[in-house]
Amino acid sequence: MTAEQYLLEIKNLSITYHAVHPPVKAVDGVSLQLRKGESLGIIGESGCGKSTLALGIMGLLKQVGVEGEIIYRGQNLVGLPEKRLRNYRWKDMAMVFQNSLEVLNPVLSIGEQIGEPLRAHYNLSPLEIDQKVVKLLEMAGLEPEWRHCYPHQLSGGMRQRVLLAMALSCDPELLIVDEPTTSLDPASKNEVLQLLQKLQKKSGFAMILISHDLGAVKKLTSRVMTLYCGRVVELGITSEVLKNPLHCYTRGLLNSSPNFFRYKDLWGIGGEPPPGGSIEGCAFYPRCCQGEESCRQARPPLRYVALERMVACHKGGIETFLRAEGIRKKYILKEREIEAVKGVSLEIKSGEVVALVGESGSGKSTLAHILAGVLPADAGQVFFKNKKVEGRWATKMVGGMQIIFQDPFSATSHRLKVLEVVREPLDIIKWGKRDEREEEAMKALQKVQLPVSPEFLNRYCYALSGGQRQRLAIARALVTKPKLLIADEVTSMLDPSTQANLLRELKALQNRHGFAMLYITHDLHLARKIADKVYVMYRGEIVETGVSFEIFENPEHVYTKRLLREAFRDLV
Amino acid sequence: MLVKIVEGGKEFSLPGKAGLAVILVVLLAAILAPYISIHPHNISSGPPLVPPGGGHPLGTDELGIDLWAQLCYGARVSLLVGFGTALLAALGGGLIGIVSGYLGGWPDKVFMRLIDIMIVLPDLPVMIVLAAFFGPSLLNIIFVLALFSWVFPARIVRSQILMVKERSYIKSAETYGAGVWYLLGKHFLPEVFPLVAVNMIRLSGRAIVAEAGLSFLGLGDPTSKSWGLIIHHATNFKGIYYTDFWKWWLLYPWLALIIMVISLALISRELERMVDPRLGR
Amino acid sequence: MEYLFTIWVLVTLNFFLPRAMPGDPFLYLSADEGQEVARFSEEQRQYYLEYYGLDRPVAGQYLSYLADLLRGDLGYSLYYNEPVSAIILRRLPWTTFLVMAAVLLSTVSGTILGSLSAWYREKLLDKLLFFHLILLSEVPAFLLGLVLLFTFAAGLGLFPLSGAITHFASYSSWWEKLLDILHHAFLPVMALTIARLGGMYLLSRNSMTTVLEKDYLRTAWAKGLPQKRIIFRHALRNALLPIVTRVFLSLGSLVGGAILVENVFAYPGLGHLMREAVMVHDYPLVQGIFLVVTICVLLANFLADLVYRKLDPRIGDYSGIRGG
């Protein structure tokens, strides 16, 4: 691919603010390519360098150091004198600025402000300019009469339209749109987005959309780029990235967006972006849920991890904890052969809650037992952290995989005391000293809201209620600090409040430490609340799989549709 | 307050420190006037119009009165007028600001309208008329000057009170039953005082200039000879333009005034920046 | 109407002032070294008693005073032996000329310097201008006038010492006369201009700096407009708003400065006249000048409101220029 094919190509661009001490590198080695008519979204938290990048492309930053190249139609714009740049501005690349009260000059009329680039760049008569202004306003969905008005007379939505009309006045090849929907009410937001979509189709300009509104990005762009601390951490096709983010940061952004997960809890990304100055290793390391000491050493390069998908992560993006391929299991009951699991494959990534839903007898529990290595499979393989699960290695370690069984009464021995039950896994793997194990056991008990009084710790399990025994089982599983928990209908015996508290505890672990869970349930309300991904199992087969917002919003398989209809009937 | 300024002076920039030093010197000269002036300030002590040097460090005027002595005593008048006016204006203006800001309603409206009028009114003609009718005593001059200086402290205090009034700690104090006097003493005045104090420096500078202007016109208090009045006498001397007399008679009071006014301005600029960083441009 | 109200307050004040004088109004005199001597002739005394109508009831006095004012009758000056209004009308143009010239020059040059300073902020030019003009902004006009008078007129002899025009001169053409007038006016105008320059400079520097950092200026740059258009149409247009307000609001103090400066240069305007009138106790004249000057300033402010509304489309039907 030669450079000529790109409308805009940015090579290793860095922008440093020198006016502040210490200098802040707001954009750090960003490269991107944009073809004619293509649209690229840039997402990231505030202060990640999105706007600096946009202004940098336009050459509008003062008192900054710019390194790298911004090549527009084969011409490097970096270092070009102001006079030459002026010819590119607006005529070739225009910008829809972030909407604010003072983005338009308060003392000049709307018409003058829309028309003045025409006067500057073309040799037009005042009449021609006026005609063009009328056309532009109509195109942006505003009455032409507004051109005689002043900015303070406009509403926020109208101002956004004026900004749009103004940006398109010279038919630019490239349009940079900065946060077009912030501070707009939902109705005008949708109108503006539709307008942008329509205009891009009509005029065919290439577009860079900067937004933290992922809905807008999803609607308007074909590719998306995640920026963190001025660095590109993920790049890919928009629909793919939003469905299946491969960088922990992108996933964090998605989890923080209410418009994607309508029913799910919101979970922001913990911690703050580091302050300015150059960072040695991975910029996201301090906030990353799968960070390791080695991430601090070197800066991860942006690498292809799949077709059209690049991620900057030492671990190649979000780790896969569990992978199962072609799992089959037959039971032989008398003469009948029951195929409980018919070639199931699934994948659980770090920090994911995967719900496995389906009616009773669909083979969910069998699958869970096979995944945990409790039951041998007839065919197929299971990998934990890319290592084949053979024997018990994955379950007998700290930070490994744990399973919680469905029946609380048989899960714990009624002859053992509470403390002994919880301590058991640590005792078996001979972890630490005795009092350390007891301390861990107490912590695990507190997590599931069980008392830690000596009286309770010495109680025998037969004296506990079903709910208490279930919690005890969960505590036992948590005591080894598993990375992956396979939970088979574990909360069904709990009262709603304990269930809510426990699930929040698990969700917090998930967001902070990248803890993952396969949550097997037939309670779809609960699944909708906590799951990131959903596998729907029907008669031993996975019939539908996907991101939870898609499954719950637009189920495709007949069985899923029926399941949802049944479950949510009383709600809708 | 003086101690505070001197303490704050340590953080001053170079021009601010210079201004502070000048004011201290003038203050000393005014206080010690009887001791540091060799000759009397009001009666002739030598031949008229002697150039500086010899027995008269700064020369004499047309009546043979020592200029150095006149300047020292003049400093008293200038400082008295300056700080007297500032104090009166700050007290009066502060009171109006508090009443206007705290009470709101019609008193506020009346005072705001009054302030509007005072701002556009040309001050000097009014002062001339007042001085002409009420007679040129020092007290009258201070009073007239204060009449035109209260607007600034009043505005500052009012806006500050309006701002503070909305703070929740005032509201919570009111729910505990705090009275007006308690609020004033405990919350409003401490909040407002530094601003007014800083503004007073600026006001005294203005008052000194205005007094000099009135005196220059011959409307000063003839019994207390200020620097402005010396200039008035010098410029009214017929031969002043054609001789070298102005090189001391006019120059020294002129220099004294300029240096004093600029010093006050530098100090107040410095203090304003310290009290309110937004003002310091 | 706010302005009418203010004018009424002034007029009333003017009426009551002489009547509020402590003691015998005709005794006071600003003479040298504290002597209080009645220097009124019997003729003067009689006239004042009659003019002020002190023998009639106050309400009647007030009404006839208002009626006289409406007819443009400001009283009669015994000293000049002429109606006050005629004297004032003769002197008014000179003062107006001084003030207008100073306003124009100081505003234009202050704005230019301030804008330059803002444009090259923190550079050497800005620092130099800022330091010097901040000192200059504190020096009152009449003290500046004295320096100018003694260096350029008395010392170097480049300009006349006093007056607005050479007495008894015959001019061969109108421009020669104009030149003479400008020659006389140069120093007073300079004194007023320089004294005001610092304030205008600081204001426009601040204003311009603020505007240059606004979002709409970045928009203008992005549009690839010529630099000239950005500076004048976008930046200056906005930066001028507070400057216009200040020009008119500070007119009062400028008039005060002009009164003093006229006396420094013995310039035959209202200020000079006012002092003469005070010295000879020509009270009707003093009061007449006072009224005319204050009313002129108020009218100018009224005009400012109108101009401001034209300049700033955000100002609606309320007068918002005198907020903070």
C-alpha cells in the first residue's frame, strides 16, 4: 500500500505541551491512516489526548512541540508555515468544534460566520456567499432566516447545527468532529447524529469522530481507535471492537457506558490516568486488572492480534482464561444413551462474567463439571490459561480455577466445623502456616457475610441452614483466590439481599483484579444484570452466543427468544 | 494594619518593596518633621528664592521660607488627607456595602442607584463647587474627598457580602439562631476586611492626588500647606516661567507627589495580587 | 429614565448648595495664608441677595430656579458683566476640543499598544510596555502637564506658555489659524492623553488577552481566515466592548483632569473659567459651569449606552453596561 492511497496519514505523531512544567506529552507516538470517505472514531476518557490530536492535525496548537508527520495527500503538514497551512484549513480539512457557548463569536451574525471561510478561500461575490449560506443552513436543517441572528439566540442543538453548516461551507475532504453530542438532550442528539450520517453519505467526506459517547461512535464510524495517555491502545473495526474489546481499557470504557448495557451495573475504571510526563512501560499498567510487574518495564508496541485488529498490550490484549473445544459427553442410563453435551466450545476471558443459561436438563451442569475437570469428557479439550487441563493442576493452586456445586448440602461435610471446611483447600495444598490459613479463611467468610465469631467457627455444618451452607461453599472456593470461578446455580438458595451483596463483591473482584466467572443459571434477570457475555444452551448444544446487550436486546435463535419471552413476560 | 503590610512586604516583588520603603520614609519625615527640618516651615528663614545648597538643602520660596521644612510638614498634610479620606470612605462605604448587600431589597436598590450616579459624575467639578461653598478647611476637604471615594469600598464589600451570604456556613449559622451582629463580627467582616484594607491604600493615593489638584487650583486649606499648595504658589509666581526658580521650588514638591503616588500604587498593586490572585494582572 | 433622574438630582443639589452654606455665604473667601476677608462690594451683595431670592420662601425659589433653567437662563455674571450662559458657550468648545482629542488619542494609542502587548504576551515588547505604562498610569494629568510646560514650553520654547490661540494675530489663511490652535493645544492634549494612556493600555491588554484565549478565536484560526481579519473582525471587535464602556465611564475623571490641565496651561476652557469664577466668588458662574459640565458628561454616558447596544448584540433592552 503506498502513501498516495491515503487521504491522511499520521506517522508516529507526538505533541508535547511545553508551557506547563513538567512538559506534558499529550499525544505520544500516534499513527493512523484514513482513506477517502472513511470514518474513524477516537475514544478515550477526558484528557487522553483526543482533542489535542484533532487540534494538532489542524495545526491549531500553540506553544507545543510536534514530532512525527501528518501527511495530507502526500504533503507533510508538520513544520509548514502558517500561511501554507491556512490554505488547507477549512478548504481541505474542517472541524466541528466541541459545542460551547463561546465557540461562535458572540458579536458576529451566524451568516457572517458561516460565510466568511468562503470569502477567505474562494473568490465569490457577497450575493453568491449569501446564497451558499442559505443552502448550508437548509442542509443542516435550519431555517435560512437564522443567518441574521447572533449565537446567543440559539439553543445548544441549533448551535451544533450551525457548527456543522460552518464546517461544511468549503466542502472539506476531511471533517474532524469533536464531541458532537455532549450537552445535547437526547432528541437533538439523535437528530445531530442522523444529520452527520446523512451528510457524510451525501458529501463523501472522510471523518474523524472524537467522542466518549460510544453510541455515537458505533453509529457513525467504521473503524475505531482507543487512546490512552496519548497512545493508541486498540484499533479495529468499530462493531468488532465494541462487541469484543481486546484491551482492558477499551473494555473498561464499554463497561462504563450506560447506553450499551441498559440493565447491567455500571463499573468505571478504577484509578486515575497518570499525570503528564513520559511513562516508561505500559501507560495503563497501574489501572490494569491483569497487569504484572513486567508490564512496567517496556512500552507495549501496537501489534496485530487478529485481522484488522491491533492492540498494544504485553499480553496480547485481554487474556483468555478458559477455552473449551468440542466437548462431548454421553451418559448411559440402562439401555438409553443420553448425549448431555454435544460438541460445545466456549471461551472465558480475564475479567469476564459469562452466563450460561438454559432450562433445567440442558446439560449446563455437566458442562461445568467437565470444564472444572471433575468429570472426564468423552471428547474435546479444555485449556486454562492456554495450558491443557489434565488432572487437577488448575484447581489445586492458588489463583487458579474453582467450582462451586449446585447442591449446598452435599457440597460440605456435615461432620466438619465451619472453619475446617473453609480452610480445607489451603490445608490440602499446604499453603502457608496454620494461622495464615485461618486468617484467609476468616476473610473469605466475611466476603460471603458469614459471622467470624469463635462460636460460629466451631459450629458443625449440620447445624447450618441451606443458605449458610451454600455461602460456606462459596467461601471455600474463594479462599484460594481463584482467577476463574465456575458457579453452578450458587445463589439460588440465598435470600435476595445476601445474593446482591455477594454478587457485588464478585463484580468488584472482577473489575479490580480481572477475576472471571462462568455463571450457570436459569435466572435470566440476574444474568442480565451481571453478565458480560451469554451462552445459551439447549439440549446439549450452544445455540446462541454473544455479548449480553446483543443477546438480551436482539435474540436471534428461536429458543433464546422463547426463553426471554418467558422470563420477562411479567415485566414487559 | 501597618505591621501586617510590613510583614507582607517580605513577599513583595522589587517594585513593591521600593514603594514600601518610600512610604516608610515619607511617614518618618512626616512624624519627625519638627526634628529633621532645620528651619521653620511657616516663617521666613533666609533670603527669598535661594537655590538648593548652603543652609537650605532644597532652597527657599519667594518669602524666604525653607522648602525642605515645607516638604516635611507638607507630607503630614498629604498623609493625613490620604489616610483620613481612605479611612472615612472605607468606613462609610463599608457600612453602605454591608447594609446594601446584607439587607438587599429597597436599601440595596437605592444605594446601587446612588453608586451608578456617583460613577458617572465628574468628581472634580463637584469637588470644586463643594469646596468653594463650604470653605477650604482640611476637614472639609477630607470630607468632600471621602464623599467621592466611598463608591469603591461599597461595591467591593457589597459583592463580597452577597457572595458570602450564599455560602452554606452562613446559612447554617443562621439556623442556629445567629444574629446580624454575630454574623458580621464572626463571618462578614473578617471576609471583607483584607479587601477593604487593600483598597484603602489605593484610595489614599487617589485622595492625595485629588487634594493636590484642589490645592493647585487654590482651593486647598491655606493654613496647612500641602505639596499641592506649594505647587500652587510656585505656578502663581509671575516670573516662574522665565527664571530657574522652578528647578527647586516646583520640582521638589512635584517629585515628592509623583514618587508618593507611584509608591502607593505599587504597594496596592502588590497587595491586590496577594489578596486576590485574579486581580493581579 | 435613569439619566433624567440623575440630572434632576444634580439640579436640585445645585439649588440647595449655596443655601446650605455655613454662616454668611458671602464672607468666605479662599485667600492666601488664612485671612478671611469679605471682599464683596455692596453691589455684588445686593445682586446675590436678589439672584438667589433669599427673601422668598424656598419652594417658590426652587420653582423659579427650575423655570429659569428650562429657559437656558443660568444667571448673570457680575464679574464678567455678561449672562452666564453666554460665557459658558464661548468657553465650552475649547474644553470639548481638549477632551475629545485626548479621548481619541489615548483610546486609539492605548488600544493599539494594549493589543500589541497581548499579541506578544510575555515577550520583551510586552514587558517593556507593561512596566512603563503601569508607572505612567498613576501620574495625574496636571502634574504631567507641569513637566511638559516647563520642559517644552518654558525650557525649550517649542510651544506657547499659555492660551489657546495667539492674541491679536492675523492669519493669512484658515489653515494657518488651525496650525496655531493645534500648536497651543498640543501640550495640554498630550498631558491628558499620556495620563490616560496607562489605564487604556492596561484595560485593552487585559481585554485582548482574554479574547485571544476564547474558543471562538480558535474557531476563526481553524477556518483559515487571513490574519488581518482574525485580529480586527474577530479579536478586536470583542476586545473593544469593555474599552468602549471604559471610555465613557472615565469621561468624568477625564473632565476633572482637563479642568486642572487647563489651569496649568492657562487654556481658556471651562476649567480655567471655573477657577477664575471661584477666585472672584462669581457663584452663579461656578454653578452654571458645574451644571453644564456634569450634564454634558451624563449625556455622553447616555450616548455610550446606545453605542454599546449597537456593538454587542447580546445586550437586550436592559442596560447592562454598568453591572460589575
